[in-house]
Amino acid sequence: MAKMKSVVLSAKWDPKKSFKLGPKDTERKLTYLGSEVWRNPGLKIMEKDIPEISPTEVLIKVKACGICGSDVHMAQSDEQGYIWYPGLTAFPCTLGHEFSGIVAKVGKEAINKRSGKRYNEGEAVTAEEMLWCASCRPCADGYPNHCERLQELGFTCDGAFAEYVKVDARYVWSLEELRGSYESEDIFLAGSLVEPTSVAYNAVIERGGGIRPGDNVVILGGGPIGLAAVAILKRAGAAKVILSEPSQERRERGKIMGADFVIDPLKEDFSGRVLELTQDMGAKLYLEATGLPDKVFADIEETIWRGKQINSTVVIVARSAKKIPLTGEVFQVRRASLVGSQGHSGHGTFPRVISSMAAGMDTTALITKKITLKEVPENIVLLQTDRKECKITAVFE
């Protein structure tokens, strides 16, 4: 059988004493609480068989795949050796879920949702990483991001830091709409950003309820999700998009993506600056994309409390197991809301993001470094301590 190279993460199943196996966990294989179970992670380039596909699946030759913060945190360990990433995981696993490529092989029942016909070999595509079952109660109710039998590409089953990846056609989306807006290989760079941009879209539009043109918004955290949210909200008509980010490089990147103002929260008074920039209104929407809710939440609350804006919504999109210091009085008196956001599936999110990109919402400025597949492990390690790069993307021939 033909072989391919892939980036595989392995870790030891060694639950903390306080951990109890949940109803959806599988002993020594899968858990919904990765940081409580997996220890001493390690990355290797390995040879694997090129996958065989079923009638409903598509084999994709990967052209570009970006490193996500979750890839970094799955490979990063605390002082006890436990991985940082708190979510659904099963190891060993080929990492990579922010990807695009071309169709190499098509199952007989692999239907393209845009055309209603089978995918064509050579077609440019991307895919969701949330592999929802379509039969549990959350899926039936229209909430695939909360599937009770969820699997995740690059977390619990082999992902796209490999030369080929197989995906069921229900999760695959055509990128052919982008061909009129991007030249040659740039379509695949843009396509690799559909997944993280869809995470941001789900957070600020679907879960956060969106905005009305003229509203103010504040994004905390200038990583790829936060910066994608900047682009989405500016395109949605936000009057003032304010980005709070300690890294100068990422603040400058935020301006490129559409931020009207940037704040260095380590040197400036966050609440005072937001109120100054908005003439004491504050913001309709606050996006917590830092992964440090215990550090930033007091500033968000103070701004909501002091601002004139009623009905603010705070959306938590960054993954963190940290406790949030919440003051109920602030949310009651200011009629504010707090919502969590997970995933990117359903609600027409992927096709809307692709269409927005085709119409001019270019997020390729998020990519600040291009690497090869063999350089992925060292760059995942680099991102554990170096925040200068925004999105590092592996590009395949």
C-alpha cells in the first residue's frame, strides 16, 4: 500500500487523581477533558498508509494546512507534564484541521452540496473539522457543534498535517467560488483559513447574535480567531472595531484586518481607553479570544458597568479551563449577556464564509510564515513561546 508522511502527536494516558471517567469518555483512548488525562506529549514525522475511502468519502491531496493554537496546546505541557488543551482528544493522532486541497479520489456517493452532484477530481475543497453524527438530539435540533458523538479531525481522528486526508463528503465544501478572487495557489492559502474564520463567524454572528451597522465591538486577543473576527465585524458594519492585544506585531496585523483602534492592555487602561474611544458608550459585543478569561474578565465587566451601552454580549471563544470571576450584579443591572461559542458547523457558516471571501473579505494577511510539512513539529514548539507570528501555514507541492 502507498505511503505518505504525516505529523503525529502521541501522549500517555495518565489521568489526574481528581479525574473521573465521563459517560462520553473511552478508557485509555478518548476524553472530553484532555488536560486532565494526557501527559508527556510528543511530535514525530511518521509514515502512514494513504487512506482508503468509503462510498461517501473524499480523498483530499492537501495543499495548505495552518497551525492552530489548539495544535500548539495539545503539544504543550504544564509543570506536571499534562497537555494544555482542555478539550476532546484521542491519541496518537495526526494533527491538522485548518486545511485546503484538491480532490484526489471520490466515493460513488460523495455529493457536493453546492451542485447536488458528485465531487470532481481536481476540485479545490476545504472541510469542517467537527465531525458531527447527524443522528443525536443536538444534531437533530440543529446544533451540530454540540454533537453527543462528536469526533474531530486532527484531534480524535487523523487530520491534515499529512500528504492526504480522507473526509466524509457531508463535511467537505467546494472552494471553486474563490477562483475569480484569488490567483493560482493563493486559493489554497485562503481555503486553509475558512475553518478558523468560520470559528470566528460562529462566535460573533451566530452565538453572539451579530451586530447592527453602527455598533461598537471589542476583540480581546489578536490571534487568528480574534483577527478573523475583526475582519468579519468590520464587514458587518461595526462603527468602531477595537482590538486589545499586547503584541505589537499582532496589533499591527489587526489594523491590516480592519481594526479602527488598537490597545496594549499591558501599558494602557483597557476600560478607560475603550470608553474614551467610544465616547463613554462601550461596546455591543466583546469577544474573549485570549484564552485568559481569569485575567481579562474584570476589565470587561468594568467597561460594561461604566459604559452607557445596555444589552452588551460577551462571547467566550478561546478554550480555557480557568474559572471566570463573574459578577452577577453587573450583568443584571446592565442587562448584559454571556455566551459560550464552540466550533464552526451548521447555520450555513462555512458557505457564508467562503462567499464572503469570494466577495472581497481577504483574510490571507493572517498568514505570516510559510513552511514545509517536515518543519511543522519545530514550528508548533516555537509557537509555545513566540507570539510574533500570527498564522504559520504548511504549504504542500
